Amino acid sequence: MNHYITRAGIVSMAALFRVMMTGLVLFAATANAQAADPALVDQVKDAVIKELRESGAIDREIDAGIARYVERQRAEAAQNERREADKRVAALRQVSKGRDHIRGDTTAAVTLVEYSDFECPFCKRFHATAKRLVDESKGQVNWVYRHFPLDELHPGKARKEAVASECAAEIGGNVAFWKFADRFFELTPSNNRTDIDTVLPQIAGEIGLDKARFASCLSSGRHDRRIEEDVKDAVASGGQGTPWSFIVSKSGKAFPLSGAQPYAAVKQLVDLALEKK
């Protein structure tokens, strides 16, 4: 349908045409359906339009046209957003006990999958939120940590810290991984201000890792591929910054979560996911 643009907005031309034609039909009926002088027809048109303006009919039709247009735009935007969300969810790699770092009950009804950067201050904040979520969930929520070092913002350090966490896991298992992550976020200032040559071996010692094995692992490069795979997964699933997360129900229904959202917002999504189990 074509639309007529006015300074007030968008109005259906068909609607105005119907109103105008109604006036002309009334005029024709009054003239016993005889052919009317064109000048007289123009006078009737002007009279009808004037009456419509004075009665507010044109303004009401304009308002109604604007409302219909806005509603269509909103519906289209919502549909596009749902399609994009579905694409992101489809690209999300399934959680694997053998590969992923999982905190909490592995059989939990809801999983928080987080793509994180150890140098990101928002990830530092969200780490405490996610930990609280798992601790207070009474076994209903677990947490999967995946790597998303933002090299353009944190060159060198974020990726090496991700490698260090994998070395902790290699030497000390899943428990050591989470001890490393907790202590790192607790101890460091974020935004590439971490003295990694000092801090990484310090944390390794604090959590009971063999420092020589840890140093050898750091320089080996054997975890680089895994971290790059996580980065590609993050990007494929729609991640553009960190933290980038999903709340996933047992049935596979996933809800994207961007940024360091507050506890209440995350809990609301968890409750929604629990309904989808």
C-alpha cells in the first residue's frame, strides 16, 4: 500500500480517498446522479476536505496511520531479532564434560556458558555474579567458562593468561582451573595492567601447582589451539565483547546475555530457563 507523507507522519491514502469519495457520493446523490460541473466538483472536494480538517477526521486518520506503521516496524524488528537470536543459539557449541571447565553440578537443569577475557574489568565483575549464582542455586545451575581474549584491547596478556588457566587445569584438573580463575580475578587490576611474569607463577604456587611444570606448559603452545577454538565459537555465536554468555535450559533453549549484567537480571533468565526444562 502506498503511503502519504505529511509533517505529522504517515497516513493511508486509501483511507483519505474513501472519506473524500463518501462526500462526493453524497453530493452526486443530492444532484440526482447528474453529471456535475468540474468546477463544482472541486468546490465539493474543498468543502469535504475543510470539513474533515475541522472535524479532526484527517488528524485521527494520520494518527491511526502512524500507529499502524510503528506497530509494523516493531513487529518486523522483533521478528528479525528472534531470527538472529536463533542463529546465535544454533552456533553455540554444546557443553562437553570432557572438554569444558564446569563449575557446579554437571547434571544441573540450567547452564551458564560464559566467554570471558581475564583482562576484562567487566568479566572480573561478572565472575563474582556467576559464582554467587551457582553457589545459591542449590544445584540447579552450573557454569561453563570459555575463553574470549580480546587481543585488540589486551594484546599479549589476555591470551597468555588464558593459556595459564589451561596449564592449571592440565596440572591440577578442574578444581585447579577454577582456583586459578578465582584468584586471578581477585588479585589483578584488569585492562592490561597485570605483571604476568610475576603474577602467573605466584598464583600457580598459591594453588599448589608445580612451578616448573607450570612454566614449561606456558611456553609449550599446546593450549593455543583450544583457546582459538573458543574465540571462534564466541564470534560465531554473536559475541562482540566480553563477557558474552548464554543461559541454557536442559531442553536446549538458550538465552543470550551480553555484558556484566547484575545478579537480578541473570537470575531472571535462569528462572525462565528453569521453566523450559
